[in-house]
Amino acid sequence: MKQMAVGELSRWLAEPGGTPQLLDVREPWEAELGMLPGTVHIPMRDVPARVGELDPDRPVVCICHHGMRSMQVGIFLERQGFADVINLAGGVDAWAREVDPRFPIY
């Protein structure tokens, strides 16, 4: 499974076109605290039932609090035939600390 640092994702999102699918797999109460713009929120437990909402032909960046749940979801997506799955190393915690200090830390 590919890993991506938050700085790399920030630069990728700043590029015109080619935006990846951002999949936030945190619990609803966590997502209410804040999400990256353009993110699809599907809690980890719901991903198997809702996998059809994702495009397997586009890159998917899986996101959670610290990067562990998102890694598990990424492995699941790869097993479902998704070719380009990336785990956001450090999750939204790293995003808040390294990219956007306005993002809530919890």
C-alpha cells in the first residue's frame, strides 16, 4: 500500500486537475470536527456496503485520524480491485500540525 505525507497531498491538491478522491473513514463525530475540502465521508464500518460510491479508476486517498484505520480501508479497496490507493500517513492529525493549523486537533 502506498503512503503519502500530508505535505505531498497538499501540493497535489494545489495542482490544477487530476484531483484524487479523498475518502475520510473516521466516525461521524470526528468528521463533524472538520474534513478536508472535497472529501467523501464513509465511516470505516460502512465502506464494504458503500464501496460502489467510489470510482475504482481514479486514485483514492484514504484518510483517518492517525492513518491506521485508513490503511485498513486501503487494503480492503485494493482487494476490491482499486488500482491506485494511497494512505495518508499521519492522518488529519498530521494535516493539522503540518499543513493547516486551523484544522482541529483532537
